[in-house]
Amino acid sequence: EGQLLLSAQEETESSARSYPRRLPVAIAHASGPYITDVDGRRYLDFLTGAGVLALGHNPPELVAAVREQLDVLTHGLDLPTPVRAEFARRQLGMLPEPMRRDRKIHFCGPTGADGVEAAIKLCKKATGRGGVITFQGSYHGSTHATMSFTSECAPKDGVTNLLPGVHFSPYGYCHRCPLSLDKADCGTRCAALLENTLRDTHGGVPKPAAILLELVQGEGGAIPAPVEFVQRIAALAAEQDIPLVVDEVQTGCGRTGTWFAFEQYGIEPDVVIASKGVSGMGLPVSIILYHRKLDGWAPGSHIGTFRGNNLAFASGVAFLDVVARDDVLGNVREVGGRLLAGLRALAADSPLIADARGVGMMLGLEMRGVPSAGVSATEIAARVQREALRAGLILEIGGREDCVVRMLPPLNLTADLADYALAVLKAVLRSVTE
Ligand code: PMP
């Protein structure tokens, strides 16, 4: 039945299908950390709807909150409702204390990309400038503007008239240092390149409307930005009066062990974009939290029909209740740390792993090829994903040349399941070498 569904999809749907190419699973239902396919096979889900299902599938408290809300109101445009007000208050309340006081929330369309669009439009309007600094390896979405801010070239092929004025600065990707430097120095030097680009009046780029930064590149291959790199960029942004926009679509909502990843960098970004994990269970919603000083918007400046998803607000509030009650962030730090330690141990043992990295529940293994056997890192990563799937573990692939095996487990993953996944990976690595 699974094969039938997959081939039916191939025949009738657009060729732009992405996930089923590498994860041929037809999902029947799911619960907690597990997905069950239509043939009755169960998988441990380390993809969680691309990092959306923060508490795994169908978390009971969130389902109950949504059920209750279904009888009250599902969609309310941007009209005030009690659950919307509570959601806004609680979201702003998740910001660190000093930031809370001077921030506003804007409800965007239902996707992360729409949040990015809103953030950059806000900064353009506030500064009167047009350009955007973003980073090599970045991912910000698939609309015209967000694709313009995204570094990967292949999807842009044949899509003409993307936004002008986008400058891609090197990112502190230490494992493949853009300057071929020693690891310890890499982040600092990358920041220095941008400093030069913005300070040098001979050449460089015109002062932009915003610096758009992921603190851990997700699609780029689970790459945490070095602390000094981020701090210098934040200082540069402040010095040059350029709004710093952090795209926390993937890193936000607890994924890295603090509610927002920027809290681990000692910075106060001007705009924070959140989306994937906001509702805690995959109900679409996207928000930006931004400094009041940027608010030059008139009514209608950034609108969209689906900004009033009251079901998402209800589950988002229930999600925050669970986060507080169960110390979900503590679990992310503890079990995520355990996973990272386990991945590093696997790397120490396996010549196929070039780098094990990540933070919290946002982890990756950058694979290495076997040149003597004519096998590329891309092929090794694909084999790891395929064999893991066969063994009942769903993993994602990303990064340069698709050679990073990515993991986005549920934030409430137990230590036992982390150990189980590591054991599966260990066996998979062995089978891939054979
Ligand atoms: N920004 C980042 C950092 C993301 O990871 C993503 C999605 N992977 C997006 C933006 C775009 O979100 P969406 O797919 O919901 O438009």
C-alpha cells in the first residue's frame, strides 16, 4: 500500500515533491516520537515535520486545547480575541526581561518565509534603505524575496529577477572555514570580513536595511555560529545603525535549549522571527518580535488572510504551559547534550564522519566520502539516511553537497530513546562501510 501511495503521488503530483524522494514513507498516523506507515511499520521520527513538532506528534495537552478552541473560534483575521491576546502576551513574555519592555509582536502569514518577508519589509521601511546582508549557507524560504536571501544556487536556477542588493557574507562555518584558517580563529575572521565590507568607504556594499542571520544554520547543515562571530556582527550592526534580524524560524521555540537561540549569544537582536515550533504541533503560524523604534508601519503594511489562526494560538499557549511544567528546555539541554556526546563518540570511531556538531535538539553529522572506493560524502550521507530508515529511524539530509545527516528530534525526547537512536546510528555506520 505504501508503494502504491508513493507511485500515485509521483504520477499525479508536481515534480517538485521533495521529501518522498529520499524518505519513501507513506504515513498512516503518528504519536509522540513515532510515525506509523500505512504498512504498519513504526519509525522513530528525528525529522518532526522539519522541526515543527516540538513535542512530537499529537501531544495530548495541545490536542485538548485545540479541541476546546474548535468550538470557540477557528479563524479570526487579525481581530482581537482572548486567545490571541493571551498568545501575544505569552510570546512577548518569552523574551529576556530587558527586551520584553520595548518589543512588539506582528502576526504574519502562516509560513516562516512570510515572517522573513515581514521582518525585512519592516527594516526597509524603518531605514529607508534597500539592501540586505545575509550569509553563505543561509536558508530563509522559498518565496521570491526569501529565496533571494537564501544562498543555495540550485533552486534559483531559471528563476529570474530575484531581489537585487543582497550580499552574502561568509558564515562562521569552522569545519569548512571560508578562509581555510585554524578552527579557533574562523568565526572572528569571518566577522572581520563583514566589518571591512561595511566600514570601507572604497567599495564594499551600500549600507543595507538589515543584517539577516541564522544563529544555527539549519538547512545549511546544522552549523552553530561561533559566539564571537555573532557578537561582533551584533556590535557592527549597532555601530552602523543596521537592524539585526535573527531568523529563529528553526532555532526558536526551545529547539536549542533556550527559548530563543540568541539568548546563548548575549545579544539583543532588533527583530526575531519565529514560526515552525510556535504552535508546538504544526499548526501554521509565524510571528516577528521587534523593537518599537522600527515600527513605521501603517495599517495594511504587512497583511495576509491567515494571520488569525486561533487554533494555532490555543495550541501555542498550551505548548508554553507544557514547556514550563515539564522543564522542556532543561530536557533539550540534557538529552541534546547526551546525543551530541554520543555523536562525537561515533565520529571518533568512524572515518565516515568528518564533523559531529549542533546544539540542543538541532544536530548534524557531516559525512566524509571514501575516495579510494570512489564514494562521495553525498553518497555516504544518502546511504546513512536510507539504512537508518530501514532500521526505523527517520533522519534528514542537508548542507553543502547534501552531505550532512541532520537530526531534529522532539524536544521531549527521553534519554532512553536518544541512546536507542545512537545505537541505531552505530549499526548503520557499520553497515554503510561494508
Ligand atoms: N528560515 C529558516 C531558518 C528555515 O529553516 C525555514 C524553513 N526550513 C524558513 C525560514 C522558511 O520557513 P517556511 O518553510 O515555513 O516558509
